[in-house]
Amino acid sequence: MNAVLALDTSTDYCSVAFADNDVSRSVSESLPRAHNQHILAMVDEVLAECMLKDHVDVIACGVGPGSFTGLRVAVGVAQGLAWSLDLPIWPFCSLRAQALSDATRKESDYVLSLIDAQIGQVYGAWFQWRGNELHCISEPAIRVIEDFVADPLVPLAEAYAVGDGVLAMSEQDRGAFAGIFPDLRPNVEAAAQLCRLEANDTNLVLAAQLEPRYVQQDIGWKKLSEQGVRR
């Protein structure tokens, strides 16, 4: 894939990036509950006056897990743009995008990526750097923070924890990690570059096939035609 527009609204941040062979631009702002008011203007900003229909080959969309309302914004915008321009979509894990930081790979192979679920629990998953590739070694889940910290997958002294979910940890647990980065959010610029490397016929989807990745079993995403009559 030559040119990618990437979107993520799974956290309190609204993040947009554009990447092709020559340039890479991104913008990310803390916009709690206001993603829908700014995301299209941010798309225009990263495209830098280029016409989307002439300069984008694929749309990369963060599908979560994360904020229910936030996820719907990125997914809805990605669907609308892809549908109108007949573009494929590359869904990416927001937790993986959050772990894509040079800060976590210089001294450690393992990363625990966490997003605050705002209900006394966090979304999280464990990742491992293998060379220049970041692999998921546990499925994204929603748990109390103690369950992730107690996970026996890796020694905490050899791991980093990233994302605002880190703030739910006790001081003792934070000190058990090699390092913590609570200010990191999904890195859409890195996700856009990753899309250029990984997107193919097996992982691209049509607009109608894109869905948020909710990890709760009782949360569903319904198309308008499936929602029935509102009263």
C-alpha cells in the first residue's frame, strides 16, 4: 500500500495520520467526548490540502478495544470515507498501536498496553518485540488491573506498561515494571506505516465489514438496518 490515512479515537485522544512514500504527518489531541467535532478537520490537516480521493489508497482504523462512543466515531468516519471513495480498510488493534513506541523497545522485549475502561477495569493486552516486529502474546481483554499485573506471562522487571490504564496500578505495582509510560496513546503514525507493510488481501475489509472490537460479550454493533424502529 502506498498511501494510508489512519484514524484512532479509542481513548480520550483523537488521532489522525497520513503516510506515503515521501511524507508522514500526524496530529493527536486530547478531546474527551468531542472526537466527532474535530476528526474531519484533522483529516484535512494531515492531508495538507491534498484531495483524499486522489492521494489515499487505504484507510487504517483503530477498532479498539476502548471507549464505546469513541470507537464509533473512528469506525463511522472510516466507513463513510471508504464507502464514498471505494477504498479498502485495514482494521488495527488500538492496544497494539499504543505499544508501538521506541521508548518501549530500547531496553525491554515486553509491553503491557492498557486503556482505562472507566468502570474500575482496564482494557489490556501483552505484547512482545521480536526484532522490529511487535507481536500480541495475549488476547485483548477487560479485567481489573490486578489481573494483568499478576499475569505470569513475563517477569514484570523485564516489561514496560503504557497507556492511561497504568494510573489504576498501585505504586508498588508500578515500581515492579522496568518502566511506565501513562501518557502514551495509540500511535497512528506508526500504525499507518505498519499498514503499508502488513495490509494485504487477507486482512483488508470493505466498509460494510468494519466493526469495533468490543471485548465485552454483551456489547454489540448493529447496522442501522438491524436496529429496528426507535420509539
